[in-house]
Amino acid sequence: MKEVHTEHIIEPTALLPFKGVIFDMDGTLIESTKADYLAWKRLFADYQKPLSYQDYFPLLGAKSAVVVQSKLLLDEDQTKVALAKKLNYFTEIISQSGIQPVPFAVKLLQQLQEYDLKIALATSSRKEKMKMVLKLTGLLPYFEAIVTGEEVKRSKPAPDIFLRAAKKLELQPEQCVVIEDAVNGVKAAKNAGMKCIAITTTHPAEMLQQADLIIDTYESLNFHDLCREPISN
């Protein structure tokens, strides 16, 4: 039998330009944007405020409490009531229409497990919503660390949520790549000093130009190729 000198074997991770991958949730991993908008629309209607999709669009990636306090002008106690109502609306909507991962997202997560990478989720959504959505879609086991909106003071485009995720993974920001779908999320990743891959599930490519790489579908994203050629600066 031919002797194998293990010291000369290069592990796949040694070729990677990063050691951790941090995912956003809504719109990035889960097709939840429509249901989220409808839930917000119903909540805004309870306070006699209209909410068009055009008005909702800039709110993507923002913490729910920030949206309620800034747009509905509610105090802390009223905010808690409003957020509970919004979660109930969201639950009702997805119980009727269902909820699914973004196409090829599961395949990508499975592919990442082939490498010695750390994987985190950083979502501006509240903890209750995150748990429910990940349980329904079966994605919870893929993540070594999870950060929700309640854990940080500032909302995207501030870098707080991604920096906290990197800290939980015990990695430096420059060792992480973020996968996002929203403008505020891309800005937050770059503000955190991280590479960013943007997917055009909710925003057109021309709005995501700050990202290091823009894709239309995960089907076209092959981490084996990224191992060979680091994401450009």
C-alpha cells in the first residue's frame, strides 16, 4: 500500500478566504418577506396608518421595535403589545400560506457543512419569530450561533448584529463573510469590516452594489470555487 504523508494534504478550509459564514434570515434564507409585509400592514392598519410595499421596502433589516417606535410612535409598553400582535398576524398568515426556504438555500447549507466552517444566523427579527420560522423550515440545526434583534442596541445598517455574531463564533470580522438580501444588511456587513455576498431575492442588483459579490440564486454559488479564488475586494 502506498504511504500517505498526511502533512502534505491540504484541507479544504485551508484554501478558504474566510472561516465563518453569517446569514441573514428573512429574504436571505426564508421566503418570508411577503408574509412579513402583510403582517406589518395589518398592524399599521390597527393604528390607522397605511403601509404600502414601497414604504415597507426601506424597513427591511430594521429591528421590529425600532419600526414600531419610529413609525407608530408608541412608548415601551405599547411597543410590546404591538409586537405581540404583529407576531400573531405573521403566524396566522404563514399557517394559511406556509413558509419555505429560499430555493437552493438548504443545499448551500449542506455544502457548507463539508468544510470546517462556522455558521451563524444574524436576524433583526425577534427571538420568537426566529424560533418559529427555523423550526417550520427545519433550518435550526445548521447554526452554531444565532443573534436576534433584541441582543443589539442598533439596527442595520449599523454593524452591531454581525459583530456580535462574529464574537459568538470566536472569529474576527475579517474572517467572516455575510450573506444578505437587503440594502441595510449589505451596508451593515461592510460597516462591520466583513465581506458580503448579496442575493437578489428582494432587491435588484443595482441596489446591492456595495456587496463584494451579487448572485441571483444560490444555485450559482459554489463554495468550492470560492475556495480557489477569494472574493474580490
